[in-house]
Amino acid sequence: MLTGINGVLTLSAGTSDLDVDVLTVDDTGNTFGGTGTLALNTLTGLGLANPVGYSFFEEVRFTLGSGDDTLTLSGGSAAYTTVNAGGGTNVVN
């Protein structure tokens, strides 16, 4: 669950062109709805105490919880982004 991340978190993948770095965000344990934004280098909202920064990931896989969530993909994202809306009435912009 994302609500368990209380401190500042910054993730950096490798810069090699020989591999594909995948960031997997799994919020399936969250049964409450929330609002969040996935931008080119940050994830905010969805119960996070602070933004999560990330860089050099070629792929992002995001799974929402069972509550009614709204996720906005903003300002570009990884070359390949997959969002699994999970349960609930969800909106992905």
C-alpha cells in the first residue's frame, strides 16, 4: 500500500541501453479511494505523505486498489505505462 510510505523516497534505475527497467507500483491493499498524479518523474497523492521521485525507468506498471480512485497521467510518463484500475469506480485521465 502506498499509504505506508511516510518518508521521502527517490528511485533511480540504471542508464544502460541494454536492459529495460520496470517500476511496479502496487496499491492493491488499499480499500479506500484516492486521487493521485503520475508525472514524468514523480508520483503524488493516493495517500502518500510525500511525492515519490523516480528516474530512468523505461516502463511503469501501476495497479490501483479496490476503492474509487482517480489517477492522472501528467506531463508525459515512461515510454510504456500500464494502469490496472482494480476494483471500484475508477477514473484514469
